Amino acid sequence: MSLKPVLSNEDKEKIREKLKELCEKCWIKQGYKKTNIKSLCDKAEISIGTFYTIYPTKEDLFLETIENIQRRLAENFFNTNKNNQTTKGFSKSMKELLREYVSNPILYNVNTSDFQSFISKLSEESITKIKYYSFDLFKKAIDLSNLKLKIEADQAYGILSALLSTINAKDVLSVTCNYFEVIDFMVDNLVDSIFY
């Protein structure tokens, strides 16, 4: 009887990172529904059994992947703010974030049927965490920016989060105007209205 090789914690972590990297690429290219475990395992050069020793379900991998993406976005946002703690710096970080959302809408547009298929398989706690990510991002960003609010904090978080939802209107707006010019105008004016 042959014994299965035991993976060290270091091996598991390397596989985990490789799977998250592959998951993000496949998610962008083909979406959640069309990304399957066998394909990910083949690309990562691991067995399906090894996958299941690390992730109980496909959704666990996707959830960890989106949390990884959100962490990366937050770090970029905070770094831009940290390097320029002015309303212009905050505007710049918002514009960068919006451009990232537009460049990979399949990852960020929670209203697509593909994203809804993913969300429908998550726990209420995980869904809440994903849905309120932008509020948490903006709470921390405002604290780190050292800018003073002209309006109530919850209203500011809501306005900034609503601004992110404009990616849903990109295709419609792009027919009649330059989407990024409109968004940049909105960002600059909203940030000036929110902060002193």
C-alpha cells in the first residue's frame, strides 16, 4: 500500500498562492461559472485531491481570491493617498480605483449573473464582507488621508461607494460621451464637496 505524500505548510501555502493567481486570471478571462477545479488543478500541476486538502470548495478559493484582490486594491489606494494627503491625492486614488474596476468588470461588477452565481453560494457573513468592502476601504482611506470632512462620515462613505457603482453605466455613457472625462469630473467635484 502506497502512502500519499504529506504536504508541508510551506508547500500548501505555495499551492494556495498559485491557485489564487490562476483563479484571478481565469476569473478575468472566462468568469466564475466557466472556471472549473480540474482546469485550475491542471494549470497548477496538482491533483484534484490536493486541491480539496487546501480548499473545501471552489467558492472558498474564489472568496480567498477576491479578498486578495481587495487587499491589493486597498494597498494601492492607501499608498496613493499616503504619498499625497490632499484632495487632489484623494481624487487621484479614486480615479485609479475606478480605472481598475473598469479594466476588469467581471471581478467587480456584482450585478452580473456570473458574480451572482458566485455570491449565491457564500455564507451571509462572506456576502456582507464583500458588499461592505468599499465602505470599509473609504473609512480607512479617509482616516489615513488626514482630510477633514464637510459632511457626515456615513454620507461620505455612501457617496464614494456610489461613485464606484458607475462602472455599471459605462457602456451606456460611452455611447454619448467620454466615460473617463465624466467620471474624472464627478470624482473631482465630489471630493471637493466632501472634504475641506
